Amino acid sequence: MPTRRRFLALSAALSAAACGPRPAVVAPDSPARPLDLLVLGGTGFIGPHLVRHAVARGHRVTIFTRGRRQAELPAGVERLTGDRDGQLEALVGRRWDIVVDDSATRPEWVRQSAQLLKDQVGRYLYTSSTGVYYPYLRAGADEAWPVRLEATDPADGSEAYGVAKARSEREVLQAFGERGLVVRPTYIVGPGDTTDRFPYWPVRLQRGGDVLAPGRPGDPVQLIDVRDLAEFMLRLLEDGRSGIYNAVGPREPMTMPQFLAAAQAAVNPEARLVWVDDYAFLEAHGISDAVPWVMLKGNDLGHMSTRNARAVAAGLRFRPLAETVRDTLAWWPTVPAERRDAPEFAITPEQEAKALADWRARG
């Protein structure tokens, strides 16, 4: 367990990196030169979007995976096989301009790749998470906020995840210094989602009828379209930036009612939203989150309020929410039938029906 002095020193180091040098921005439609990119991953959620965008921009891309998952990637993408946990032989002796790490949640994996590649690549971009700010005991987190590097509650999965991401960031910044780059996205959504969190809403709204809408009128929501995230990450690399950036949307604060109104208008204006704003009632029916909404209480009290000003100034752009919702709905039928037939949605039809019946009965 580190001393308080050591913890504050590490936090200060991360904060300093967040406010690091910011070179002049290169026009996003004219990269200064083609880059050689190594993507650690590339076949999950973020990776395919990043790889396709990079190739379209004229960059050369190599991916490093275990070879267990396939993805539709452009011809010419080089594929290396190995394992993040000690089987990095395919990377030895190779050189790239950039390494993009979007597949690691374990600090020891990041340590191995960062130490191996620190003299073989120019810069290292690590895809972290706004989960590093957990517990969200107050609103308004920005890149200079201290992050937790030691877990205090073994039973708290959210804390364990946030600490692992924060430690992974530290590995990158210690190995690469000013050549390190950290992007902290909020909930990532859009086509290709490997979770069933966000797809719930377009699928449920399309079905129509009475739709349980959880949350209080002022509850904020945050999300980032995976394509906006991929484009932003590549823009940071092309511009030669360093430091830490919160990749959080939308541009301006959005409430849950605003989100659902926009999603409803995009896919099914005839759906009828039935608002349930009583947290205790929702919890009694097993409903505490439905991404991008989470119940604001306890360790999530200040959730969904992360600041994005630094990323916006660096070129983070946002497509219309309606586009994200419609594209997610259009993509959903392409996922395997076994997943679509038994999705891990936050609210099941049975839960919703029972909650709506009880809510009406309560008057």
C-alpha cells in the first residue's frame, strides 16, 4: 500500500501529463505524413473502426491479436499473432511510429508492451476509461483530478476496474513520458458494440408500446459514439499531441429525458414513454441502470458529469445522437442469433411489465 505522499506524487504526475504540451493542430483532412500504426487489438469494438479510419486516411496499420476473433478489415492490414500476457515475440525488433493499445485492462499487460516497445515506437496511446474517476462522489471530473491507484473494497468491481485502468495509464506515462497519450472514454456506443447495454434502447423503442423510462428529470447521461472516438484518437496522433483527454459526449450536457426523446424520435415516435422517477421503486424492481442512464447515488452520485472541454478543444467531434441510435438499430440484426435471442439487457420484458403494472397500481 503506497504512502499518502507517494499517492499524491503519482497523482501530480498524471495531472502534469494531462496538461502537457499541445503542438499546433494539423488540418484533420490533410495528415502531415502517413504513419505506421501498431494496434494492440483491432478486432473488438473500437479496433475495427480505428483501423478502417486509419487506412482510409492513408496510414499503414499492423494489428496484434491472439487470432481468435475475426473482423472485416481493409486489405493490406498486417496481422501479427501473440498474447498480451508474455507472448510478444512477434513485436520484437519491429518499429512503428505509434502503438495504440485498446485491448488491455490489466496493468501487467500494459507494462510488458510498454517496456518492450518504448525504444521501438514513437508514441503510445492507451485507451483508458472515465472509470478511473470512480468512486464518483462529486460531479465535474476533469483530466487533472487525482485517480485511485489502490483498491479499498475487494467486492467492488467498479473500483477494481477503475484502479486497473489507472495503473495501466501509469505504466504508459512512466515508460513513454511526453510520448505517452491517454484517452478516457465514457460509455462507448454504436455499431459493433460488444455489450448489450446501449442496444437495449433502440431495440426496445422500435418494439413500441409503453416503454419504462427510468430516472429523474435532471439525471444527466454521457456516451460517445465509437466512430467519433476512433476519429478523435487518430486526430490526436496525427496532430502529435500528448497527455490525457476525456473522450466524453455529448458536446453539451444532456439529461435522460432529452436522450430518450431524441432516441424515440429517431426510431419510433409512436412509442409511449412511461416515466418512473422513484429510485426506491426502481431498485425494488431490480432496475438501477440502463446505459447511458445510471442511478445517481452512493459511489455513482457524481457520475455522468465528466468534463470534455480539453478534448473538444483538441478536435473531438460528435455526430447526431439520432444517427448513432439508427445505425445501432440497423446493425443489431447482424449479430449472432443466439445473442439477439437472449440479450443481456439491463431491463428484461418481465421486469418492465411488472414495474409498469405496479407503477400504475400505485397511481
